[in-house]
Amino acid sequence: MTSRLEFWQGNIASAEGALAAGCRFFGGYPITPSTEVAEHMAVKLPKKGGVFIQMEDELASIASVIGAAWTGARAMTATSGPGFSLMMENIGYAAMTETPCVIVNVQRGGPSTGQPTMAAQGDMMQCRFGSHGDYAIIALCPASVQEMYDLTVKAFNLADRFRVPVFLMADEVIGHMRERIIVPETVENTGRPAFVPGTPPFKPAAGSLIPGFPEFGKGYETHVTGLTHDERGYPCATNPGLHATLVKRLVDKIESATEELADFDVINPDAEQVFIAYGAPVRTVQQVIADHTGKNIGFLRIRTVWPFPSHALALFRHARRFIVPELNLGQIAREIERHTNVPVMSVPKLGGDLHTPAELAGIWEAKT
């Protein structure tokens, strides 16, 4: 397999990753700082035989993506904070109907319209819990232009495999930076679980929690509803036992695969002071480590934030403190606290600027 070198912006890399993964539908509405994803798809998708539609708003955007996914297309949208909020009801619908789709959120400062051109990570809890009810999703966090490409490809494969919305939770820093990237000639394409004609469309195969996918247009006459439904897809919203069984399966199909889905790096697992980061702050921690060669600085770098890889925390057996820099007020730091007895120090930063290496180094040195 051959590859080529490119010098791309992060948002362009995400769009190119989607195209390489076989995305053939994009429904979106322009919003800073994600607009370049839509602009690039508008130019490139028709040349690939795909469809780009600028919808009237973000509610319609995610609805169009769900509809396209049910015709068998790999489908995606891209947005930022305010648009993401508008998508939440239909994201819950996608979770309930087990619709595979990809949502790119290039995060910006909030709440409300906030800081359209500045970086943030304030939507991390929203992507996990933003819609009502109990459900589970998958969220990936890139820290480089290369990962904007690679993790977009991965998002499509995971969405298809688990029949679930998958989020690429980027931020303005990563979305707008430009770096050298290695573009492979081909990428992995896992496809959706096969549907066996004649079986109930929402009945998982034996030994699985995930049903086969009966795409529209194949004559399967599948009924799809956001109401609580039985394995035939028919509404059955007043049966407590059926509802509990369905919702538990929607959650368990993701959370039971937490260790398999986990994607993280461990640096210096015997360290006592350990940084934990995802997205743009990863780069600052990497610089701290590079500036302190020979120092025992621990680092847990997370790519798959949801489901949260809590088992990774136990790999730092001598940890006396976890230091968590985030571009929010400590959203994932709270999740880490739920899973460990090690003291957790949240290092929040708002306003759009990254933590500096000096800031993080000073915190690490204060307790060493």
C-alpha cells in the first residue's frame, strides 16, 4: 500500500477522511468553526457520486442524515455548539432507532453563541447526555490533523458496526490548524451488520446485542419509530418490561465493549504525577514532556472519551495525583473522579487560549 503527504487544515482532513471512508451524503448548515468541512464536502461529494445538501438549519441537517443512513448511505454532518444543541432531539432519535451516522462537532466557546472563533471543549458532557433518556454513544477526540483524518474514518466504521451515532469531538484549535499528514491509499471499511431477510428487523443475532441493518429500498418493509418498539419495530410504548429491555440493550451494546473501544496512550505508567488529556490540550502536555526529558511525567492520552476507558486509570499503579487540563470547567475531570480514589486536580481554562507548557509544568513541579 502506498501513501502520500499532504499539508491540510484539520477540517479539510476530516472531510477527506469521510470521503475515503465512503461517506456519500452530507446534510449540514454552515457554522464557525466547522464550516470548512461542509465547504469541502460541497465541492468533493458530487464528484464521488454523493449528495451534499445545505439544509435550512441544524434540526433539518441531522434529520436528513438519519434519512440518508436508512437508505444505506454512509452519512454525516458537521457543526459547532449552537447547532449541536439544536440536533439533540434527533440524536436521541438516532440512538433509539439504532441509526449509524457521524456527527463532527468542532467545539467553540459557549454557552449560547459564545465565542464563534475560539476553542473550547465545553460539549463533552452534552455529546454523552445531551438528549433525554438513557442511551450510549461513542465519541472520539482528535489532537492533530492526522487524527482528524484517521478518527473520522474510524467513526464511520464504529457507527456502522454498533449501529449508533458516533461523534468526532474536535475543537477550534485542531479544526483550523495546518499540519503535514500522511494519507493512505486505502482505508478500512467494516460495513454494517448483515440483515437476514425474514427475521425481525430489531432482533439481534444470537450472541450479539446489535441487530442486522435492513436498509430502505430492499423490500424489507421495516417500520422505524422513535417510540419504544418491539423487535418488529412496532410501537409498544406502554410495556414497562419491553421498554427496560430495549433501553438496557441500547446502552449495553456500547458499554459492554468499553475495553474493546478504548483508544489511549500510556506514558511513564510508574509516575506519581500523571496528566490526563484529550483534544488540543494533549499537545501542551506533549510539549511539557519534551521540555523535561528524563523526568518521570506520567501521561494518559485519550482518543476515545466515550465510553470512558476507566480501566486505563488503574495502569498508573503509583499515581498520587491525576492532573486534567481541559478547555472547560472540568467536565471529564469529574468523570475521572467517579472511577478512582487517586486525587484529581482539574486545570480548567476558558476564553479560547490553550494552556501553556509553562502553566502545566509549574503545576507538575509544585508537587514533585
